[in-house]
Amino acid sequence: MSNLKKKHKTKQPWLNEHLKDAYVKKARIEGYRSRAVYKLQEIIERDMLLRPGMTVVDLGAAPGGWSQIAVKCVGEKGRVYALDILPMEPLEGVEFIQGDFQEQYVLDKLLNMMDGQRVNLVISDMAPNITGMKVIDQPKAMYLSELAVDFARQVLVSGGDFVVKVFQGAGFDNLIQELRQSFESVVIRKPKASRPRSPEVYVVARNYHLHQNHIVT
């Protein structure tokens, strides 16, 4: 059997499941770009994270579902900055940069776009390309989460909030402990739209202690 046929056979069950997924169907009906919107929607409703006039940064934004939710919530007086290594179709009210968040020049480009403005909320749905081998995937995923934490510390206002996708496994407990040093409250959410077999959870960190952390300008 050719590699192409093997790849097709491997993807087919996932594709069938995806097309039958209730959240996929709901997203299409409601005009959202991905089923992931319902993960963020549940979190922000439960934790009351988004309000009109806020400034938000969306990391790992493509195809734009989370940015759709954010820009709708913050309204005309708010700002939404988004970044992803993949392209994203333009969204009104969202300032987007395409690039690899792991590259310093991409981070600098985002910070320059923000022009020194601190933000109320950082949301990160970043994840590496999954190989299916946990020994490879977990360190890559954790590295992206740690980069998101470092970024949040750079840009959040005092009292700001942070939501980050994290894969449970090696490094998870250390990341939670690290966040508890910088935020008043740290809780773990597993939204209904997150597939039960997935190791992903979302960490919601509230009320950033800006004065207790090193400030990068």
C-alpha cells in the first residue's frame, strides 16, 4: 500500500467524525469559523472574561473563531490583536499578524503593532502539529504554553486575565505552580466542546499581579 493510501485511510475515520460533530454543524449554522468557538464561549461565560472596551490578544488565532467571539464582545471601543503561523481570512476589527510565535522577530512585530499598549486579556489556543507520539508532542505543546505565559506577563495590565490551552502531562504541574505566583486565581477548565479523549485543558488565570513581576518594555 502506498504512503498516500495509508495516510488517506488514517484520516478517514477522523474526517467522518469531524463532519458528524454537533459543534462543527452548529458552527456552520451560526457562522463561526471553527468548533473551537464553543470552548472559549463556555469559558468566558462561566468566568465572565470579556467585556466591552477591552483589549485582547489572541494567540494561535487561525482560522479566527476565537477572534470572532472576542471582537463581538469588546465592541467598537475595544481592540483585538491576533497572531498565527497559518494565514487567516481578515476579520473586521481584528489586527492580524501571520508568523511563528516562537520567532523573536514575530513577537517584536506583534509588540510593535500594540505600540506599548497593555492588554486586559490574553487568550492562547496554540498547539504544535501533533505526531501522535506523546514523548514528542508534549514537550512541544508545553513550550508553546510557556511562551504564552511569558508573553502574558509582558503585556497584561494589573488585574488582567489569561486563558491558555495546555496538554496534561510532563510539565503541567510546574506550569500551574508558575502561574499561581503571578495570578490571584488559577483554575482548570475542560469545556464540553473539548473532545473527552483529548489531553487538552484550558487554564484560566485571573487578576495578574503586575507589581510582583518583572516588567519588559
